[in-house]
Amino acid sequence: MHIVLDGVLRRPDDALAIEEDAPVTATILDDAGRPRAVETVEPGELAAFVAQRERERPRWVWSTAADWYPVLLASGVRIERSHDLRLVAAILDREWDGADPVAEHRAQLERIDRAPERRRLELLVAAESAGALIAVELRHAGLPWSAEEHDRLLTELLGPRPATGRPAALERLHREIEAALDGASVNPDSPQDLLRALRAAGLRVDSTRACALKSIDHPVIPPLLEYRALARLAAAHGWAWLEAWVRDGRFHPEFVPAGVVTGRWASVGGGALQLPHQVRSAVRADPGWVLVVADAAQLEPRILAAMAGDAAMLAAGADGDLYAGLVAAGIAADRRQAKVAMLGALYGATTGDSGRLMPRLAKAYPRAIGLVEAAARDGERGRRVRTWLGRASPPAGAAGSPQQARARGRFTRNFVVQGTAAEWALCWLGGIRGRLTAAFPGRWPSAVPHLAFFLHDEVLVHTPEAHAERVAAILVDAADDAGRLLFGSPPGTFPISIGVARDYAAAKP
DNA sequence: CACGGGTGCGCG
DNA sequence: AAAGCGCGCACCCGTG
């Protein structure tokens, strides 16, 4: 059964919600997709209506989870399944203005039904919709955050929080920088001014980026690099960040499913996907609880091997560390070199270490390398490429210069792998959610293990300590499920590494 | 004063 | 000059 919700429903944080909300229309469809009944629901009754109907395990069809689900969660109502019209419209390349969800839903199902790779597209639609639910649930649950630990860490690195102006450490480093430049005054926050000052001191530099400065031997460089790192910490994840984004011991970022063209998630507010390792010790489980952190090992190369059905490359990853497998196979001298070579193949490197290793990779793994080379050629010719489950790259603009064509090729080369890895991660997430819900009935999220963070190929579950072992097993099982769903691959094709600790930094060394 | 491009750097 | 992929955010600084 499907139930299509239509109406103007605003987010719970919108102060005008009550006055402006119009009644909601719920259209109940039978298994053939034909409308069987229409009900009108007052916004105030929506959560109760959904909770009641959820017992029949319908698939809820709505504009997008971000429109509807926050208010349901705020009322304590979770749902199992949805069809996210806005996200699916994007996958199907359909323009949709939000009008008539019933008609749009019917049109989407027809389109999916006629697709040549119907089973894959159905999986993508289900995984994308499940991801949309999870994104809202992640925001609702929040990432457990110790303001006390964060403040301790900032004070240790920057000095006590200043009432006004810059922290003491930055003032001291600024003075050291100017002293090293023979007293010349300089604004280290201004690349222009900094470049001028460095040149005036006789340094031949054309950029003030850290990687360019590191190779220079001059007394101004160490305090300058330290200033940069600390100034960034203060600006991006300092006390102001803490006040803006952490409430009641939780960081509640907004996740945006498919916010990236490849299908990866993006985030809005607080830089959730850029949390520096520096502050991760502030991510701290509640008393009696722990964090179970898991990440998929060498996900993108493994995805490429599975997509290409490259038996040699799959074998290189069979012992748990694909880069070590490349070394054992004689492709690279050491693990670091193996990693650089592999990433170069995925990104389209032509120069440097990784560029030089490409011929050896191509010889050892012709099917895998052939797949990304073909994607690159398609992109260079202005063609669109598709992920394993069928998400298409955006159309190319008008034909440009050869340089632009090559850039397009690097994009499409990476698109097929990054996009398919995102699909695997969605299936993993969906599997984790389903298994956690089945294994731990109870008040969500405060009483049961729950997803608390997601970072492309990494998840964090906040759980009572007693359940950590079961949660870890669920994360492994769900990774195996994801591999089977996408590729029919055996367990262990996508190994994950797991850490359990009170804080994020300790759980993920 | 707001806006937006450029720069730099955090993450995968 | 261009440069291995995808992002978000803070800051500077020129423009209107």
C-alpha cells in the first residue's frame, strides 16, 4: 500500500506553522497504484494519522522527507518506508514543480517500470528514499557533543576565550611572524598582503598556501603555518561555532541527500562533513553509552573492482587491505605508493608519482582501469555517464577547449566510481537502520542504539555500552547486505573497520 | 552596506 | 599556466 501526502506543511521551527498550514490530503493507493480513498487530515492530527496508518506498513509518498518528516519526529512518530518524489524526480531527470504528487508518483513509477535496468533503478529509488529519512533522523537525534571538552581543547590550543579580539595564541604568533620579517607589519589573514610581505623579505613564492610554504626554509614559516592552523580552528570550529550549533549536548547539522552531483550527501550549517580531526574528541557518548564508529575500507577501489568484475583486483582486496594487496602483487613498492596510484587512477592523474604508475595498474587490472578510462572518454566527448544503479552525470555544456574536455573526462571518470560508492553507502545506511530498528525496539533515539553521524563511507552509532557488540555485528552484516544488493558479491567484499570508544577521536585512530 | 569572486583549507 | 575528483565555509577585497 502507498499513501500519498499532499498539502502545505511547514517545518516545526517555522513560527507561522499553525496559522498557515492547510489541511493535508492523504490519498490511499491499492497495490496496483489506483487511488482507493482520499482522506483530509488537519495538520494537528497528522502525526496521529501517520502513527495509526504506519501499523499497516505503507510506503509514504511525499514531496521530500525534509518537508514532512521533521514534524513527525518531533511528535515521536517514525516511519519505515517512503518514496521521495523530489529526489526521485532528480534521478529520473524529470522537472517537477511540486504540484499533484499523486500524478507525479504515477508517472515516476511508470518511468521506472519501463527502464531497461529496472531492478537497479528500483533499488536506487528505495535507497535514496531511505537515505532521505535517515538524513532527517540524523539531524533530529544529533551528534553527542561535549561543550566542556570542546572548550577545554580550544583553551589549550588558543588560550582562554577572549572577551573581544583574537585569542592570545594568535596575537603571540602574529608578533612572531612580524619579528621574523624584521618588524614589517603584515596581515596574516590576507593572502595578498602576506604575499607582498614574504616577497619583500626576499622569498620567491607565488602562493601562500600551506603546501607551498612548507618547503621554504625561513624563520617566518613555522609561526606562519601555526598561525594558519590555529586561526582556522578559531574561525571554523571555535567558541562561536559551539554556541551556534551545539544545543543540549548535541550537534544538529542538516544533511542534504544527493546534495552533491554524484549522489553523495552535502550538509548545510556547521560544516558537518568537514569536522576536523582536531575537535573530534569533543564528540562524546552520554554516560553509560559508547560510540561505535565504522568505515568502509578502501571503498572506492573496491567499488571499481566490483563494477568491472575485475577478478585480479577483487583478489588484491580479499585479505582486507587492498593497498597491501597491490604491494603483494608487485604493483607498488609500498602501501603509500599503492594508495597514490589507485587514487590517481580514480581521479585521472597524468603527472607525478600516480601518473607514472598508471601503466602498471592498467596492465595488472585491465578491466577496472578500462572502465574508468571508458568513462573518461565518454566525458571528453560530451556524453553522460551512469553509476551502477543508474544515476546520470549532469549534461555537458557546449563543447569547449581540449582542456575543458579533459577536465570533463576527469569528472565523468570519477563520477561513476564516487557515485556508485555513494549508492553502496546508501544501501549500507538503509540496512543499518532497518536492522537497528528490528533489533532494538524502544523509545528512539533516547533509549536505543541509533545512527548519529554519516560521512560518505563512515557511520557513527550512539549506543548503550551493553549493546556495542551487537551493533558492531549489525554494521558488518549491513555492509555484506549492501554488497549483495548491488553486485551479488559474497560477504567480505566490502570489509569495514570498527572502533568502539567513548569519543570519536579514540574510536577512530 | 550587500554581494560575489578569489583564496585557502577542512573533510571524504 | 595548469594542475588528480567531489564538497562547505570563513575571510579578504573589489564592485555597485
